[in-house]
Amino acid sequence: MAEKVVGKGIKRTEDPRLIQGLAHYVDDIKLPDTLHAVFVRSIYAHARIKKVDVAAAQKTPGVVAVYTGKDISQKIGPVPCGAAIPDMKQPDHRVMATDKVYWVGHPIAVVFAENKYVARDAADKIEVDYEELPVVLDEEKAADPKSPVIHEKIGSNIAYKLTAGEGDIEAALKAADKIVRQKIYHKRLAPIAMEGRGVLARYYPGEQELTLWTSTQIPHLARTQISLMLGFPENKLRLIAPEVGGGFGSKLNVYAEEAIMAYASMQLGRPVKWIEGRRENMQGTIHGRGQVGYIEIGCKKDGTITGFRYNVFADMGSYFQLLTPAIPTLTGLMLSGCYKIPAIQMNVTACFTNKMSTDAYRGAGRPEATYVIERAMDLVAAELGMDVVEVRRKNFPEPFGAENPFKVATGLFYDSGNYQGALDKALKMADYTNLRVEQKKARAAGRLIGVGVSTYVEICAMGPSPALPAGGWESATVRIEPTCKVTILTGASPHGQGQETSFSQIAADELGVTVNDCTVIHGDTAVVQYGIGTFGSRATAVGGTAVYLALQKLKAKATGMAAHMLGVDAKTVTFDDGKFTSGGKSVTIQEVALNAHLAKNLPADMEPGLSATTFFEPKNFTFPFGTHICVVEIDPETGEIQIQRYIAVDDCGKVINPLLVHGQIHGGIVQSLGQALFEEVVYDEQGQLISGSLMDYAVPKAAQVPWMELDRTETPSPVNPMGVKGVGEAGSIGATPAIVAAVVDALAHLGVRHLDMPIKPEHVWNILKKNKAGAA
Amino acid sequence: MIPANFDYITVKSLDEALSLLAKHKDDAKILAGGHSLLPAMKLRLMQPKVLIDIGKIKELSYIKEEGGQIHIGAMTTHFQIETSALLQKSCPLLPETATQLGDMQVRNKGTIGGSVAHADPAADWPAAVIAVGAEIVVIGPKGERAIKADDFFVDMLTTSLQPGDLVKEVRFAAPKGKTGQAYMKVRHPASGFAVVGIAVTLTVDGGKCSASGIGVTGVSSKPYRAKSVEAALKGSALDAKSLAAAASHASDGISDAISELYATGEYRKHLAEIYTRRALETAAGRAK
Amino acid sequence: MKIEGTEKINATRERVFDLLTDPAILQKCIPGCEQMEKIGDNQYSAKLSAGVGPVKGVFTATVSMQDLRRPDHYKLVVEGKGQPGFVKGSGELNFVDDGGLTQVQYSGDVNVGGLLASVGQRMIQGAANMMSGKFFANLENEAKSTDS
Ligand SMILES: Cc1cc2nc3c(=O)[nH]c(=O)nc-3n(C[C@H](O)[C@H](O)[C@H](O)COP(=O)(O)OP(=O)(O)OC[C@H]3O[C@@H](n4cnc5c(N)ncnc54)[C@H](O)[C@@H]3O)c2cc1C
């Protein structure tokens, strides 16, 4: 009997091609006669364009066309924003700058040439005359009525103001014994997908067919949007996301460059390609985070939280990209964390700044929420002299599930959870009690050891359609071919997550075939039915469920066919291990598959073929959770921070492949580590992006990553039949507060209660130095 | 990430390289491992018209000891230094430095000659070659000459190489007597280059420090010899107190300490002191 | 970015002031300055090939001198742009008598944009120091060689 594979950590079927360099990313796709595009981008953060002189570029041999913003920005529709907030002000975001530039990196002109070298040479010859304007960089100061204004038509830099939450916050804070306040920064981060963006466009005028290869997380949504931008029929636009080398949210978007390449290929009658460079990627691909906020948390003497308020300024950048204004609303949804908090309020002031747009970056608004509530819980613990674990436990709900979902004051019903379970397991792994004893001893000996605990919950499996801008369902088609090979078409196009493996595992178990018999096809809108995409930790919970449900339909049909072949009543047929059996007789699924296609022996009312499609609409989000514990040691002489131990217990519901789950957790923790200790997109006071290359912007490397001790609990979600929740973002949500808390804890005896990220050694050293001076 | 147009020439001998250099002058650049040059070209920060690839010149890749002198050919890779049995035995400072330089790919391609010629203010080799008192042997239109490492590094990305010159080798006297060495580095979290890098070699005679070499990189716009540290060590018993006292001079006279996003000049100087002390302690321990 | 410093030049204040406001001398002193043309009152356009070591860019710049108060003070404003980006600087120069020598006290702001800013931030301060060092060394030479 074939072994079941769901729940097994089998190796990823995608890896051999990736490891051997055999995968095909956009740049690996070569079409004859392709023109190569290079953009000229603004070197000022805010300026009026006086003149763009392209004459020399146009004359360069090998140059086929040069477009400026003036040439094309009215010929292509605006860069879309899919999110809407009541009374939101939306600037007209054209594909290139026309009169003004708004950030360093804003595209001004584009050159198309026979090869990229000529294109770049010509781009260097384009002269832009600028008249500098005062820059707006700080999201808090941007809201000041005296600030210079970026979008004159809007008249202020405020994109929107929004209040969210439930309960009487004033009363709740009044009822508190103590109120703790803290200003908290979430710096801008660059998603840094290993593969930058890239677009290849080809137009066949005869067939009137436009094909766009683009490195995206959302092939179908991007096709819809780009067809609207171009006024081109959606069913004639084929969008293909080939191998996509990571996205982290940065490719959950529709970018000007995609539409420009499509437009140019039609105008120029040749394929055109644009491949983003890393410096361009830093300047012109969305950034994540970018909030500065003020928290107020009220508590009783025993640690019970009475209310939580978060007043936040959110940095939008100069324009909206696809989901820019929506990100802070996700923060609002998750402010309750895993705690019973009777009243919650978030007041957002979202502001335009002369910087690249912010948008979804792994976690998208939820890391901000988890970070502020977790920091708040630590501050409460410090204020009350309680242990950080006890404060958390005090406010946990009892374990809950389908019968008693947990309602929080942000309006959500959490699907299922057992926060104590994950916490207890993590504490045991860490030997927490002993850790505290050791910490004390070490401190007495002059060593600085800190322990940080974060108990997080996140919202994922996005999500019910009414809650999302563009549909929250997902699609799957499963086909059994005549030779009984299984083809799975998913709308949840992966870009590193490993669905080719995990969806095959689901199908293999359901159909009694092997993983190798299955293939997962995705990313090509001409082949795959409409789908939503991979983001918001939704691929398995929503896309996987669609696959699962399509398989059930298929099995039902196959069972009917098998019953017919066996001459028995379908109700008597059992299916196990690839065999349909009834009363001692059986047919294999292979025989059924062949019969379905030869169609010589079908029940009268049955269509030939074996294929089923499902569009799955989830009824709720899912809410994975967990506990992360970080132990750091700080070098008392230099302030350098060393992570000694990292423990994570995550609960993402039912696990299809633990290896993939670990991979996601590892990656998420690493990105958290980057945010906590190294990463920061820095614009100087002129708005120049000075963390503009990987020489300065510190993405963690393998050698900087600690060993991670991982385990999990499994609390199935009642939202979908497999009970899966999602894990793509958990690490990047749960880990940041644990790491920061550990560093703060190591310095707690010096009166430190909070430090802003990234916590650089020099900053710690300054604290230690001051303390030493004070003590002396 | 798209370099400007250039011609590429591979040469098989030093003479060929020199004559091409003489011919193309400022338009030409030597290509060694390419791990500093190519990134700069891709950014178009450098746009040489001709690249002269010296990778195939066999006579430039060697590590040998002759008459008490150790010679390392310019084209010797970081990896070859890291794994050289000769150096591990006679001058372990260099393998230890190599171990901390870049990553495996960089160490496989990058060369010591390229590194010293490039003179990045945060590169590792300059500290080490200063510490061991090396000379950079240069060959040019007028023949060969040796320049003391201390004089070779002039400023940021600037050496005393003249147009038409090529680095031929790095050479130094093999450490004699009871010696202890150490390289310690604080890596920049993004680039991996040195925020500070301290190279130490100590010679002990009768329980006292008879000679020392301390090279510092990353702190200032050029690598330097920490002369006051060396002076303070001379004759000292290398006990904890004297090492700490000596290390406190690690950045004496440095007025232009590098400040960048990750670390200010003040912090760099502090790190220089702490890591000098630690490197001295390690080296002193090894000298026993 | 702030740059400031004090340099001592072996000449009187008047001489130093005159040297530092003479475009021909400035051209000789500014590292890499290939050309300097008058375009207005105390305003010049210049062509510079500037950089550190092998990393060089060609810049076209306007140089203007303002607030001239011989021999005490003037303000120097330089705006240059080229393929690697732009450099803008303005600095106050004060000339203080120091027993027959002249102290040139300078303090100013330099802003860098474009490629230079996005990849060069760890080296920009050093580059500025290097350029100003060269500038004053050249000036010292000029002061000597044109000693009257
Ligand atoms: C990702 C990465 C990480 C790195 N990390 C570090 C690090 O941690 N520490 C560190 O020190 N370095 C680091 N480096 C730089 C690396 O060590 C380079 O290899 C080295 O600096 C230059 O050596 P090269 O052989 O590659 O020289 P090239 O790049 O080929 O040349 C560099 C310059 O030197 C000139 N040149 C080369 N050889 C000669 C010669 N024989 N005579 C005259 N001129 C010559 C070239 O013309 C060029 O101007 C890193 C590089 C990369 C890409």
C-alpha cells in the first residue's frame, strides 16, 4: 500500500531545477528581435521637470525609441490602486513623471535599443533639467499644515484619516490602574526578492495577441489591471509569471513598467524586455512598513489589560501602488494580538512623502500590529514588575474553536486557538525558568543576557471576498489524464513557497497516485482558470482547499464510473490506495482514467473526461499563532548583539509538509532578524536613498542567522476541510518582537524599556556608556 | 548593472601586460579576480576602455619562502592563502585574515594583489600586510621596486602605484622566534567588509614583547600602522593591563574616522581600541 | 553632509583672499578642474573630472562667489552635475590672521545626489576630505609659487 504523503516532510520537487540553474525566470526567456529597455529615473526627491533632452539618446546607433512621460503618460491608464478607504485622496499616478518628479527613482524616460548596453549608453545621454522643490520625508511632519505639499491638487499631504476599533476606549483607559505610553517606529524596509522585477512583452499584430511575461505574484489580477491600463481586451492579453524568484509582497502589485513594456511592444512591433537592476529595485519597487505611532495601553494592577490605543502616522510614499492605503488597516485588525482587550482604537493618519510607495511586505500591516501589542505587553510587565510570560497568560482567552470563536475588539472572530499550548511548549523547550536563573547569575557576573518572548497571532488565508479588494477565493482545476498522470492548475501562483510539492501531496493522497505522477501548473493565464494569487499566507488554506475540493468532485465522478465498470451501485464502492472496490471486485484509478477518455463504457448520463474545477470561497480568515523566544547576549564593551538561542513554536493548523513549514518559518524569522537588528531604508534629508545598494542595506546572510529550535502545535482551522491555516508570514510577524524584547531585556536593569529598530550596536554602546558614566 | 563598452584582452606574460599598460595608459585597467573592479564597472563608477586580464599569467600565482622571505604572487587568491600550509605554519595571520574575508565565492576569485591595488578603506589585506611589515613589489615601465606597505596606501582607493605599474607580489620576512598573531574583525552587516579590522603580530623574547606589528583597517580612509600601540608594547610583559593600556592608543592621531550609516567615527575608534586589545590578548596567548 | 576645517596658509589674508577669488588660481587648486569660464559677475562655469582613485566622473559645474568682504570672508557656492549624479555645496570661508599667516576657516554643507548618493555613502565623507585636502595643498603651493 502506498504511503500517505500529506504530513510528510518530502523534499521540494521544484528544487532540482532551481539548484542547478535550470529554471526559467523572465530574463531566461529569450525571443528573437527583442528590444531592451533602460529607464532614466529621477535623482531628485521632489522637483519640477524643466526639460528632458532626449536628442542625443535618440541619435545613438541602435536606439529604436525613446519615450518620455509627456509622450506616453496619457496613452496608458493610471497605475492602479485596488484599495479604497472612505474619503481617501488618491493622486493621479501616471506611468512616468510628466511635470514633476516625486521620489528618487521616479521614471522620467525610457530607452528601447537593440541591446541593453546601447540602451544604457543612450539613457546616460538623456539630460534632465530639474528645478528643486522642498521635500517632505517624515510621515508625521507631513501631516503638519505648514509642511510643503506634494500633490498640489490634493492640497495637503494627508491621504486619509481613519479611526477603527470597538469598545469605549476613553472609559477603558480611565478604568485602568496604570497607562503605559510609548512612541514606536517601524522603519521602511526593502523586500529584496532575490530576483528583481522583470518584464518581457510580445505583440502579434495578426492575432492581436499580447503576451506579457512578468515576475508577479498575481498573474490574473495583473492581467485584468494591465488590460484596463492599456484599454486592451483582457482575453487577448496572456500574462505569464514564469519562475518567480521571491516576492515577499513586492510583486503583489501592478507596476508602471509592466504596462509600459506592453504598450511599447505594440507600438514598436517587436518584443521588449526590461530587467530591473538591484539599485532600481531599491528605488522603484515598493517598500514595506513605514509607520510611526504612539501606543497607550491601560492595565489593572494584576496585569489585566483594559484598553489599547494606537495613534499612527503611516508613510504612503508619494503615490499609491496596488494596496498602499490598505496596509495600515490590516494593522488595525490585529491590534488585539492574542489577548482579551475590551476596547481598542486605532487612529491612522496616512501621509504622502517624497519616497517610493509603501505596500505589502511579508506580513503587510500585521507585523506592525504584533510588534506594537507585544511591545505594549512588555511595557506593562515592566511597569507592574511582572514577568512577561505572566502578563500574557493573564490576558489569553481560553482555548477556542468552531463552537466558541474568539471575538476581539477589532471586529474579528478568530477561528481557533490554543495560545497556552504553544506558550507552554516553547517555555519548556527554552527551559524558561532556568533561563531566568541563568540570566540573573550572568548579570551578577557582568554579562548582559536577555530573554524575549512574543506570543503572536496573525490573520491569514486572505480571505473572504467581501473583506478584500479583488476577491478572496481561489481556484483549482484537477485533471486526470488518460495515462493517469494528474495535472493540477492552481490560481495561487507560487514564487518560492513550494505549492508544486504540497499540492501534489494533497492530490497524491486523495487519488492514490505518487507525487511524481502529479504536476502543478500555474502562472499562465492562457492555461490556468482565473485565480487570485499567492500572498497573505493564503496559498494552502484557500488555494490548497480549492485543490482538495476539486479532487473530491473528481473522486465522486470516478467512483460513479468505477461503479459502472464494476456493474455495482456506486454507494457500495470504496476507494482506497488508488483502487475502487466493491464486493471483492475492483478497478484501478488507472483503468478508470483510461476509460474516462476512451469513453466506451460510461454511464448514460456521464460526460467523458476526468476534470473538475473548484472556486473556493472561505467563510473566514484563519488565525495561526505561536510563541517565539529569543535569547541574546550583548557584548558589554561594544554593544554587539549575539543571538544565543532562538525557539519557535508555531501553530499553522494542519501541516501538509513540515519541511515547507519549517522553510517558511526559517525565512520569516530571518527577515524579522533583519528588521530587528540591521535593515532600514534610509533617505537622507534631501530625500536621497542612501541605503541604495546591498553594500549598505543589510539583508541577513546565512552566517548571521542563529540556529533555530522549531516545533509546533496543531490546532486545526474550522474554516476549511483540511484544517490548514497558513504559515508564509508567521515568522516575520512573530519573531521581530521577540528579538527586540530580548535586547531590551538584556538592558532592563539599566532602566531600558524600549529600543527602536534596527537596534544597532552603536546605539546599545551609547546606552552602556551613559550608564557607566552615570554609575561612576 | 550594465557596464559601459570595453575591450578585453588576456595576456600570458608580465611583459605583455606591461606593454599593453604602457600603450593604453589611463584607459586600461588590470583585471585580476574582478571582485572589486567588475562591481564598480557595472555601476559605471569605473569605465575603463580596455581590460587586461592577468589571470592566465602563471608566474604571478605563488606562495613561497626563500632565504627567510615569504613571497606571495599578486594573483594568489584569498582561498589559496587561507589554505596554504606554508603560511599556516609560518605566518598564520594571513590565513586567519583570509578566512574572514568575504565569502567562499569571493575568496575563490579575489586576489591579494587586486585587493592591495584597489585599496578599499575597509579591505582586510591592507591591515595584515602592514602588520607583517610587508613590501609591495611593483613592476613598471622602469623595472621593479619595492614599496613598504606603510607607504603604499595613500588614501581611499589610492595607492602609490604609478600609471603603467603592476603589483607583482607581496613579500615580507618570515616571522622568527616566539610569535603570536591574530586578525580580528567587526564585519559590516551588509557588505561584510571591515567596520574595523585589526591585524596583530607579536614577538616575545624572555617573556617581554620584543617587537610587534599592528595594522588597522576600516577606521580611517586608509589603513594604518598603530605606531603608538607598538611603542607601548615594546618591552611590556604582555599582561592584561599593559595590553589594555597599549590598545587605548589604537586610533591615536586619526582625525578622519569613517562615519557611515552603520557606525560613526567615534564608535569605530572605540571598536578599534576594544578589538585591538582582544587581538593583542589572543596573539599574546598564542605566543606562549 | 557637513564639512568644516581650518587650514593654515603661509601668506597674508589679502593674498589668500585674492588667490581664492582668482578663477585661474581656483582652476589650478580644485582637483581635476579642467576648465573655468566666466559666465557672470563672480560666476564661473567649470568642467571637473573629479573622484577618488580610479573612480572618476566628469562634472559640469557652476561656481559662484558671494558676499565678498576682502580680506575677511566670502561664500562659495558650487553646483555640479554629471553622469554619476550631482554635487551641491556651499561654504563660508573666513580668513583669520595668525601672526602673518592666514587661517582659512571653512564650514559648509555638501549634498550629493544620484548614483553617488545611493552607492557611495560610506565613502563620500572620505572623498570630500580627500578633495579638500588636495585643494588646500594646491593652494599652499600656489601661495608659494606666486609669492610676490
Ligand atoms: C561580495 C563581495 C564581498 C567582499 N568582501 C570583502 C571583504 O570582506 N574584505 C575584503 O577585503 N574584500 C572583500 N571583497 C573584495 C575582494 O576581496 C576583491 O577580490 C579584492 O578587493 C580585489 O581583488 P580582485 O583580484 O578581485 O581585483 P580586481 O577586482 O580584478 O581589481 C581591483 C583593482 O585593482 C587593480 N589590480 C588588480 N590586480 C592588480 C595588479 N596585480 N596590479 C595592479 N593593479 C591591479 C584593478 O585594475 C582594479 O582597479 C568583497 C568582494 C565582493 C564582491
